[in-house]
Amino acid sequence: MNDPLVVLGLHTTLFEILAFVLSVTTVALNIRQNHWAWLFAIVSSAAYGVVFFNSRLYGDAGLQVVFIVVSVWGWYSWLHGGAGGHGALAVSTLDARGWAYAGAGWALGYLALSWFLRSYTNTDVPHTDGFLTAGSLVGQVLLSRKKLENWHAWIVVDVLYVGLYVYKGLLLTGVLYALFVAMAVAGLLAWRRTLPAAVDAAP
């Protein structure tokens, strides 16, 4: 599964192809607010964990383990996190405190992860890996709570990931994240259209 392949001129592996397909499916289902997205997220995270570990992107590899855990929570939250702990969770937005927590979490996560990666691994991109890993965690938590701002986080993260993966030679994954940028914009617009009704229904 990790043997190198050339597909449409791109050097890749079967694991990367599998993760690519599963990840696109995950985001497409997220845009539609379909809870089965979380199942695909779990499987794609496992596949990408292998891909990233083999590319010495240890922050991203470890992130996939966290994604699997958060995906289980997100799945439950989408199904049962509505008003009063019953029913489906509705789309909502962050208040000022939520923005502050998200920003602080991203900043603190970056400082901790970049220090750890620089000190204890042989990665050649500790700061970039740490920054994007922290941002991805923030995006995943916001997605799990159906916060509209999760798409803002993903747009920023995905744009920067394109450059990182091209630099690391993961060209197919770079193409995937370019596609993710477009899908995140589509998700932002789609969720925003549901927001007025969602806000009315929120506690």
C-alpha cells in the first residue's frame, strides 16, 4: 500500500489515493451536514496518519489520531447535541468569547507543538507543521460543534497546506487540499444559508 506509484504524472501511493478519496467524501458530506461524514473522517484519518508518518510530518500524523477521537465526539454531537441535549445539532456562530478561545487555542497549540516537534522529532518544518496542526485542531473542534467559523479556519489552513505538501513531495495531497479550499468556501456559503433558521432554533 505504501509502494510508490505514478498516477497522472503525480508520485503517490495507494494509501495516499485511498485517503484522498475518503477525505473528499468526508468534506462533501460535511457540506451537506450529513452525519455519516464522521465515519469517513475516521477512516481517512487513519489512512492519512500512515501517509504523514512516512513523510516525517509527525504533527500531522499525530493529529490524525486526535481527529479520530474528535470525530467520535463530533458524530455524537451532531446527532444528539441539539437543544436540551436532544435531537440534531443546529448550525450556529461564535460569540466574542468563542472567537477569543479559538484564537488563544490556536496560538497556544502552535507554540507547544512547534516546540515539541523542533525538540523531539527530525521534522524539517516544525513551525509550519505546528501552526497548521494547531489550526486543524481548532477547525475540527468548531466543526464538531457545527460552528460556521470552522470553514474560516479550514480555508486558512488548507491554503497553507497546499504549499507544505508540494514542498514535501505529496503532490496528490497538495491537489486534494487545493480542492479542499474550494470545498471549504462552498461549505461556508451552504452553512450560511441555513444559519437564520439554525439561529432561531438554537438554545
